[in-house]
Amino acid sequence: MTDMERQILDTLVELDRTVAALATASPRPSLLPLFTRLDQLTATLPSATEPLLLHYLQKKSYQKARLFLEGRDAENQTGSCRHVDNEGRPWKPGVTP
């Protein structure tokens, strides 16, 4: 795992903890800084980043991204996006158009 991926995973874990605490937190914390941080980190990932991780992050599938980074991608269920690229073509991990 790269340092950048570690930062993303740490932010995703923090997001999970913050969401879990929302029901009882007073005052309620803002999730916006965490979402902003994830967007910033995603934008700076190198082009050699695992395509499936990029897909999860770009689609805001943060739970899937967290499981992937934890080595638990097999637990991820197929989403509704049908894994298509930006042009609507079927998307396959490791294959670039």
C-alpha cells in the first residue's frame, strides 16, 4: 500500500467512525471536510493506481474503496453502475481504452 492509499484508507475509516457517531453526536459533525479530503486525495493519485480503486473512489463508493484497501474486495457486491467507463463502454479492471 502506498502512502497515498494509506491516507485514503485512514480518511475512509474516519468517515465511517464519524457517520456511526452522527446519531448521538451533539453538535453534529460536518462530513464535508472528509468528502473534500477524499476528493483531493483521489485527484492526486498517480495514473498507475489500481483501476478498480480509482473506479470506487470516482463513483464515491467509499465503503467499497475501504474494503478494497483493507484487502477485502471479495466482500464487495456488484453495484448498479454495471462498471462502465466514462464513454459508457464496459469497464474491465486493468484494461484502459
